[in-house]
Amino acid sequence: MVEKYGDGAWFVELAPLSDPELVPQAVASLLGVRETPGRELTDTLTDHLRPRTLLLVLDNCEHLVDASASLAEALLRSCPKLRVLATSRQALGVEGEALFVVPPLSLPDPRRLPVVDGLHDYEAAGLFVERARAVGPRFEVTERNATAVAQICHRLDGMPLAIELAAARTRTLSVEQISSRLDDAFSLLSGRGRPAVAHQGTLRATMDWSYGLLSKQEGVLFRRLSVFAGGFALEAAEGTCAGEGIEWEDVLDLLASLVEKSLVMVDEREGETRYRLLETVRQFALERLVDGGEAEVTRRRHAAYFLALAEEARPKLRAEPQVEWLQRLEKENGNLRGALSWALSADDIATAARLGWALYMFWWIRNRQPEGRRWAEPVFLRRNELLPWLRIRAIVVFGAMVYGHGDYGFLERLSGELVQISRGVGGDALAEANAHLGYGIVALHRGDFEAAREHQEEALPLFREVGEDGLAAQTHAFFGMALLREGDHESARRRFEDGLALARSIGDRMSIIIAHFNLAQLALADGDYDAAARGFAEGIAPSEEMGDRGNVAHILEALGMVAGARGDDLRAARLLGTSEALISTIGLRGHPYYRPDRALYERIEAGARTTAGEAAFEAAKEEGRAMSPERAIEYALGTEEPAAHPPGGATTAASSPLSERETEVLRLAADGLTDAQAARKLYVSPRTVGRHLHSAYRKLGVGSRAAATREAIERGLI
């Protein structure tokens, strides 16, 4: 900046100072200004700087904030051509101050790495490579170590000092070894050089420096915040950290102070404010929490807070606010895992069981059954230590997490155990409902359709009795599958429609999707391919809203079957490929309610494979496997061609170019409902309503809501 300021740019290092009185002296010494006896040094500095065009850099002000602020304010008030650039972990609070929060360096994603040469485009990776070459000029990023470089940058949150210290370790450790040792970052990242500023010698020294500047209450809150993982809301901080030295009403001000001191980061998205500690900062705070003997009580409060949140969420995961609560639990997933981990390590099996019961539908919808099983299994193995009501729930959760792995004998034994517990307590409707559901699924798998129907019929009123309407809606689906497998299509249709009506009445998107899927299966079996395609496609948008890629994968497979039945063999192969890739990525196995007639699928696939030729079919499948999920969905939905209009401009419902949901959306638009109002009525998000509207615009060849509704009315579509 020297050339931009006629009288220069001057750098004042304040870190070595401890006495606030020395701040004006440090500036004066640098500028060559001598003290005048009997006169304030600040006044002498003001006289010297008043006519000058000059940049004054005050570096590391955080431990001398008041003195730095007083000096800057006094000089700026009287020196119109002076500019001050201050670096500090908190703002000076001077009038006219413009804040620039220095963000962490940009990071590569270890899960989606660019080509090796592209790593240098990310600031964090570029700094690591630059510093690694400073200690070993032959250092190179290769295909072998690129992932480890990205992981190091991510684990260190893009913090320049931490990255520099990690890179210095390449003198004695491989990049992979450094990455594997970052759980103990403060031990690993101890500098060996001679830094110009002593407190920047090691990561621990830097953190000790910042921590030492906190007030007593700030230090208490800082330590307690270390129990949060993945960020937190203000309410969570208040619920977890208040008490023993911190009043509930003081948490906000203390948290704001930690934000100002750059120890807590703030993220604002979609109108919501969340806070987080960078991981290396959190590790430091957690060490202090443990050393201070506060860890157990703080973790217990943390677990209690998130248990209450999870139990509040549970009934809403099968009701109208489903998407909102799934998203909320997703944001808090790190904290929910932390609560479960504490409960198991603290031998609090009851809390772990209650958390599992509250969260198992979240795990299910978000395709996290393997993770859910890892949490549920230790509780299940100790279920006899639980009270009967909680033992029932532990069995149901574990059964749900292992369902789909093909061990129907085990599922049958679990159902028997539920019956025994129910008898032991004089009858428990929840236990008996789940027992009948389990027995019915086993019977369906074994081909005993009469027994399957009997058990589902027993389960239905019991689920309604205990308020589990979402499970009742799914029981209708299993009931209908037994009828479908028996060949009674009309009775199956009635069951699927009953399940759909119940699901819609409570706003349970998951059961709505299943009902649409099964009705589409019926249409496919009956040869009504247009209806089948529309029915299957209905489930994609709500599945995406819920984050349920498992549903999407099965829908893509089903749409592949429709394509195969229509004779579009290569399209069928591509959609099968996308489905297989997505299921493999998620790590799921298929569930029976998605394949009520596996033989039909096998016949369609075999026919398409034969017609297309083995080589062409496999090549097309490989193309499908290479598609991203987003591209696969676009491909699956993008080729549905509008049917030809009958003579005279009239269009029958069967030949409508619009899907069932697009027709519903246009009807609501014609009634004057906004996107948000239509979304509430259809149990979807406003974004999904907008997507359906734009799809309808494309199919009708118009460009607005008014034009679309007018065109649809004129063509008899609504």
C-alpha cells in the first residue's frame, strides 16, 4: 500500500505488549515521534499525523482493545487523511469502523475431489502444498495422497496457522499419517520454528492466548459449547449451558461476546441463525471442559435437551410438518449422535432407548438404517434392563432397522417376543400391533397370503388405537400387497386407496408415496403404462423433499420397468442402472413393498435385454450408473411426451399431457391459491408446487400461471 499513501504504510505489532499505556509509545517509536515533556503523547502523535496521508496498521489488538480503540478514535478525529487498519479477534468499536470478517480458506470436498491439478484452486490446499514444499521441495500432490490433503484441510476448517503447522509435519510424516493423527491436533501441530510472534508458535499457544483474554463467564460458556457437534441454535445453548455460574438470560450476551472475539462462528441461512466452533477450537474447549470437571454434567444437559427435541419431533415425522422436522433433525444430527453416544457411554440405556424410539423414523426416511442399527443394537442387547414399555420400543426400533436384510426368521422371533411382553403386562396395543405387522410381513414373504391378510387386519385397529396412523396407512399397503399377489386387483386397489386417504388425512408424505407407488404397480400389471408412469413419478418430488433417496431409487427402477414394457429397451436399461447405482451409494437393500410382483419385473427386464441385445443393454445400464442422482431424475421425468389431442381440441383425462399432481396444482391455481396455499393443501413445499407449475407450462406451451390455467380450462384438463 506504500504507493497509495504519500507518507507511507506503517505496521505496528502490538502482540508483544502487555501494558495498555505502551500502545501510543509503540506507534510513536515506529514513526520517530518523540514525547514532549508535560504533554500527552496522543496529542503529539495527532499533531504529527494531521497533515499526512498515511496508513497505520495496528496488528493483534485483541488483548489491548480499549487502548487501541482510544488511540485510533483520537487520531482519526483530528487527522482527515489518516486511515487505520486494525487486526483483532474482536472489533474495536470505534465510530466509522467497517468490519471485515476474515473467513476460513476455501476448501475442497474430500468426497468429491476435483482432478489433482484442480486442488490448487482451493486456498487451503494451495497453502498446504506451498508450506509442504517449503520444508520439502520435492513434495507433490498425487492421486494417492490427494484425498488425505483434502481431509487435512477439512479437519482443520481451513485455518491458515493450523494448515501451516500440519504442512510442516510433512518433513517427518506422510500426508496420510498426518490425516490419521488429527484427532489429537494440538499434540500433532506443535511448531518447531521460531515465529516472529511467540503466541503463534503452536496451535495450542494461539488458543491459550485467545482463551486467556476471556472473562470468567465467557470462559465457562466457551468450555460448555464444546459439547455441540455440527453447530447449534441459541435455544440449545441456553438449554445446555445455563446454570452453575451462568444465568439463562446471560447466555445471549456471552455468546455474542464470543462471536465478537472470533471464537464462535455465525451462520445465517434462510432466516435462521446457527452458531458453531471450528473443530480445532472445539477440541481445545473440550479439553478445558474435561480438565475443569464439567464434562459429565454438561453432556447430561446436552443429551436431555436433544432428547426433548427428538421426542417433540417424533409424531411430526408422520404428519403435515414432516419435511420441516426432517430438515431440523438433519441440522441437529451431529448433536443427536452426541447425545446417543453419551447415553451409551454413561450406561444410561433408558435415555438411549428413548432417543432411538424418537429417531428411528428419521433414520428410516433418510436411508440411515445401517447407522440406526449401530445405535439400536446395544440398546436391544440390554433390553431386559428396561421397563416393559421401553423394552417394547427398543425391540420395534431394532426390528425396523434390520428389516429388509432378509432374515425373516429373526423378525418372526421379535414378533413373538412382543406378544410375550404384552401378555406379561396384561395387554399392550402397541406391542400387539407391531407383532401382527411383523408376522404379516413374514407371511407375505413366505407366500402365505391368507395369514398375511389376517395379521394385517388385526394390526390396523390396534395402530389406530395407539395413534400410530402412519403405521396404519403402511399396514393398508402390506394388506393390499397380499391381495395383489393373490391376483385380487380390485380389492388390492381399495386397500391402497384406503391407505392413501388415511395418509393424506394426516399429511404423511411417506405413506402417500407408498400408496401411489402401489397403485402404479397395479396399473403396470394391468398394462396401463401411462397411468403407471404418472403414478410412479408422483413420488419423486416428495421423496426429494424428505431427502429419501431410497424411494427415488426404487421409483427410477419402476419407471425403467414402464419403459421396458413400452418397448423402450435402452431407456429401461439406463433407468435400471441409475437405480442400482443410487441403491449402492446409499447402502440399502430393497424392501418388499416396492416389489410386490418381482416376477413381472424380471420378465420385463429379460424381454428388454433380449430385444436390445446383451452388449447394448449393459452399455446403456453403465450410462445410467454414471449419471448423478439429479441427472437421473431429470432423465426419468424429462421424456414424458404429451399425448395427442383428440379432434376438436377436447382432451380426455386418460390422454392428458399433465400428471395427476400437475392437474391438481393447476386446479388450485385456477381457484386463486398462491404457491404457499397450494403447498399446504397438498402437503408439499411451495418449491414443489412451483416445479409442477413450470412442468405444466412446458407441456402446455405457455409461460405463465394465468396462461396455463386458461389453456387447461379450454382443453378440458381441469
